[in-house]
Amino acid sequence: MTEPRQWRNKALLRVHGEELFFKTGTQAVNLLVNESKRRDGNKGVYLDQFGCFMQSLAPVFDRSPRYAWIAKILLEPERFISFRVSYIDDSGNTRTNRGFRVQYSDVESLVSRPGLHFGAHVDADLVKSMAFDGNFGNALTGARLGGAAGGSNFEPRLASESEIQRFCQSFMTELSKYVGPDRDLPSMGVNVGAAEVGYLYGQYKRTTEHYARHGRGILWGGALPHPEVFGYSAVHFAKHLVESRGESLAGKRCLITGSGKVALAVAERLLALGAVPLTFSDTSGHIYEPDGIAATKFEQISTIKAERGARVGRYIIASTTAKFNEPEDIYSIPCDIVFPTIRGEIDADVAARLADNGCAAVVDAGYAPSTPSAIRAYKKLGMAYGPFKASLAAGTAIASTSSERVIYKEAVIDAVDEEAKRIFEEAKRTANEYNVRGDLHQGTNIASFLRVANVMAAHGAI
């Protein structure tokens, strides 16, 4: 009996006593997606990401049905930790938030990236989704990293510096029970920058008597080595994507959303490579420089955003050419490439508007800024797409490298470029192998899944 027939004669799932079989890869995908909805029907973000990922794997299940059983194991994370975080505010009142850490899989050894995220938007749904995706994005790095995510619904922009410190100390007091150098190495994320990492590490060191190793998550001891690598990663992935089409980034008009550390790093590298960054945005709106954000203007924006809680709209005071919230829709600005950083900001309608305005490519520079409907629209509209799992993986690989020596920025840039090229080529090659030529989204998902699944197969049913 051939292997495909042998596996297809086994029930993939047993639900309420009913055994469920499949004959095609698409049927296997549908069974897994329906089971995820049955188990996590209230987690919309996770279901979107899980479903989108599984849809890419139909060719894999067609060719090797046994992989569907491995995918079934990934319906559940290894650990899902939720805990109370209480601290005293500046008025002496007790405040309570909810903390999370989801350790989805450590089959690839250390659990390191993604990191910790603070904000009102952080909930169990988002954290589980990020941990699931991180599992596969990290697999592309070849750095033997597992997948995890965590954080809290604490909102730093509404707190004083002393309140942030007390919250971080309380958060780490509980989190330290579940993380460590041989277990889980959380790092920076949304609203968790150098200051927060410093507070977190200080409390971790106090409670565990651990001393930092350079390049290992919160165990950096607050000395973050080159946090800009994630923005660099997206730009260098875009560089190889554009070059594969016989073009160059030089002169390309680039729309950037967000104005955090990743968005600023994207603009920095675009300027260095001769591209033209046009925009930044935040909760106050967006700024637009019709002739591009030159190096001097970029320095002004960076100075403004270095202040905690500062809004990007302040920049218009320093510029006579900048437009604020004009046009009203940032996606109606003509551009060649978009670097989105905000989760779920681009759907099918936005993708269509971008295409109408001459946009030829979208390269994710944050967690899942392109919705599943947008990803389908890119393909239909003939737009190139760099998915976040691939576009950010080079940054993860470099940021997660342990080193006791100082790494100079020039060496970091070279390392990011080399890693981004390797990941791009792997996604492109895998897409060709599975007859989805040119589809980097599907190629990325298949390549990352196979890396994880092959290790899981060796470990058995765990």
C-alpha cells in the first residue's frame, strides 16, 4: 500500500464520536479549519491566521497526507498562560491588568521571538495568533527558535514613568516563573522598548539572580542590540523581491504606515538605498511629504518620536511642505511600494485602491498587516507581496544571535541582507516546487511548515 493511500485510510479527526476522513489536500484543510473554529470560535484573529496558513498547505497534504496529522497537533499550543498583574498607581490605588504568555511550540529548541506587547489591544486571541505565526516565521531563520508571544492589556501611553516601572516589575514577578535562559526568552515588541525591557530585566535579575548574556531576549539586561533590524529586514526583503523583477529600490516611492521603531528603521534603510519614503502615521493621523522625506526631515521625525507619547503630527510645525491627514485616506497616495506595520490595516478594498494608484508591491513590516482578503486580492491584481513571516525573519535571525562582542551596524546590515536573500530564495524555490510559481506567501508558509513538521515527526506525538 502506498504511503498516501495508507494515511488517507485513517481518520484525521474524531469529533463527538464521528470519524472524519479526507481524500484531497483541500478536504484536509477544511477539516482542520472547521476543527479550529469548533475549539476557538471566539478567537477571530487567530482563526483568520490559522485558516489563511492552512489554505496554503493543501498541495503539501496532497503530496504527503501524513503532514495533515502533524498539522492537527498544532491546533493547540504547548502552553497557554494567563495571570493577574496588580500594581499601585501614582495616586496609591491598586490597578489590575491581565498578563499572557503563549508558548506554542519549542520543537525547534529555544522559544525566543516574537516578544512582549503592551496595549489595550492585547488579548488572548491576539497573543495566541502571534505565537502560532511566530512558530513558523522563526523556523525560516534556521536559528533553532520556537514560537511564543505574550504581553498585557496595560496601556503605557496612559501611565507615568513610575507606573510603567511598577507595572513591569509586577508583570515580571509572575512571568519569571515561566521563562528563562533554557525555556523561553521574551523580547521587545509593541510598546515594549528599551525602557520597558530594562525594567523587566531588572526585576528578572532580582528574582532569579541571573546575569545577562548579550543577544538573548530580555536577558540582554536592557542593552538592546540593534532593535532596528526588523525594519531593515523588511526593506532588504523588498530589495531582493524588486531585484528579482529586474528593477531596483532606488527612486521607488514608498508609503510607510506607523511611526514606531520598525517604521523608522524602514525609512532609514530606504533612504540609504536611494528610495523615497513618503509617509508616517500614528493614532493622530498621517504626515505626507509629496517630494519625499529627506534625511534631515527624517532626523526631525525621529527626534519627535523618541519622546514617549509624542504624536507624529507635531512634525508639520517644523516643515513647510508636509501635509497632515491630506489626503484623508493615506492609501490614496500614489506610490510604488507599501510597507504596512499595523495589524489588519489592509483588506481587499484597500488593496484595490493601492493598485489603482500604481502600487506594484506590498511588503509587510509588522505583524499581519495584510488580511487574508487582501492577500487574495494581491494575487488577483498582480501585485507582488512579501508576507511578514518572510520579510521579518531576517531581523529575527540577527536579533536572536547570541554574541558577547559588540556587532557594528555595518556588519548587521550585511548580515540582514544576506539572510533576507536566503529567505527570499527559499520561499521562491518552495513556491516553484509546489507549482505555485511566484506566490511568495504560499511558498513561505509551505517552507516554514515543513521545517517545523519534519522536526515534530521525529519527536512523535507530543
